[in-house]
Amino acid sequence: MIIVMEQSSDCKLTDAVVARIRELGYEPHLIQGSNRQVIGAVGDERGKMVLQSIESMPGVESVVPILKPYKLASREVCPEPSQVEIQPGLVFGGDELIVMAGPCSVESEQQIVETAHAVKRAGARILRGGAFKPRTSPYSFQGMEEDGLKLLATAREETGLPIITEVVNPRDVELVARYSDIMQVGARNMQNFALLKMLGQLDKPILLKRGMSATIQEFLMSAEYILAEGNRRVIMCERGIRTFETATRNTLDISAVPVLKEQTHLPVVIDPSHATGHSSLVPSMCYASVAAGCDGLIVEVHPNPEKAASDGPQSLRPAAFADMMMKLKDFAEVSGRTLPEVGGSL
């Protein structure tokens, strides 16, 4: 249920409603709108009609059922788009199109620091890099783990770029959280509910990737697991879904952007690298994603893709990334977004 407070209601009236929601066995979630406060009451669906009695309490304007199975992620609870702040001046869901870039895997200090400087010069605002790598084959490179996290931290110190990296195992949540600015949940872990619950207890932004066979509703229900634990700083990431097509690694579901924008208030970003699997296709998919209304992009960039430990074929060289960022500025402007001033080819 959604409890809409009157515009004139004060903190005491709101606190009384929150206490009553808890007495009835539900968890209150306060959401501050532009004009008034809304309280989401989340819990067992079977007895939710008892919440209707709250409508008679002082300060309450109305009690409205939430129709969607995902409650806190729904626009019914929060009609206005949410913004997720990474640090002051760096916000997903605002006017700026946020670009995250870097290698699939951290391989050495030289590799990650060189890439960090290159993507920053080109206009990227966040450095991506994998320290833990879930791979299809147990014999493939699995990442440098904590040593990789330390190298990411070194690159952050040298460039000032915040870092995003994937957490694979619930037991590594605390470790990864010590180093990263944004925690990434990969496609294979989208329905790892134990992991999602742990991430929901952090005060740290979470980038949640769509599972390769997941529906939009399943995707949003996974976000709900994080939100229900109290962490509102969730960013949705479309990274392509598995279809019958073999020309690309996955099929990028561009329509997921406007669909998600209709269904949820959470920011939406696109990963064109994993979606296509081919570096030559990445720029076109970036342009299309911005035209579709995404809030950001996460792109793989490697100084020597032919020598990459993982996903070399889908990684852009720094010069190609810089060229793409120059052209991306035009698409961003047409779409009502801004990009930092960039310098061109490297």
C-alpha cells in the first residue's frame, strides 16, 4: 500500500503513521516527493487490506494499493525519476549522461592506470574494471581478486575517477565494498537473492545487470530485493538478452530503456559491450541507447585488446573510445543530456 500524507502534515503525524504500519506487521519506507511525503508499506500481500484503516489517521490523505508486484521500484510509489548520487556533482538520473569505461579485467598496474587516464581524458566519469570474474569455463581467467581491487584503488588515486567493480560472492561483499564506489551485480547473479539482500544493507550504489534470460518484471523484482533491505541507490543495467541470433554475443534490448522508464523511477544504463560482443558495433549501440533515453553507459576499453585476459574482441581501444565520445556528444545534446568537454582522438 501507499500512504499519501497531507501536504500540511508534520513529522509527528508521519511518525504516528510509521509506528502504526509497524504495529500491523509491515515495513514502512518513507519517500519524499516534491510536494508531499509518501510512505510505502511493504509486507505480506495476504493481509494488506488491514492497512486501509490507516486512512482514518490524522494527516493521512489517502491509502492506495500498489498494483505492481515490485513495490518500491514502481512508479506508483515514486512517480518522479530517482537520482543516484555517486559523489557530489556525479549523479545518475540527472541531466548529465554518465559514461563508465575501462577493461573487463584488471590485469596489471600499468594496464589499469593507463586505461584510467585515457578514458578520463575522453570524458568518462567512472572507471570500470573486474577484479572478480565469473566465467563460463572454470579454466578461464577468474580475476586478480583483492590484488585487482588494490590496483583499481591506485588508479582512482591517480585520476580521481570513482570505480565500479563486480561482486560475485556474498562472502566478498565487505571486501569489495571497502574498495569500490559502486558495486556491480553481474547478469549471472541477478537472482542471487542472498547476495542482493546483503547489498541492500549497504549504503553504497548498486548497479544491477539484467540476467540474460530475465523478463523485465523479473529484473525489477531483483531490484526490489535490494530496495526492500533499505538501499535505495539502485541503477538498472540492460546488457543484452539471449535469443536465437548468433551474429552478436547477445541481443541488446533497446526497448528495455523506455519500458523501464515507464515502469520504474530508477536510473537505467546500457552495456553495449556485453550486448554485442564486437567492438565495431559498440559505438552504434551507444548512440542508439542515448536516443532511447538511457541515463548512462558502461563500455569496455583496453589498451591492447588482442592481449586482454578476457573479452578482448568487444573492447574498444582508447583512441576509438575517444572518437566515439566526441560523436556521442551530439546524440546527448539532441536527447537533452550533457557530456563533459572531451578532447578527441588519443
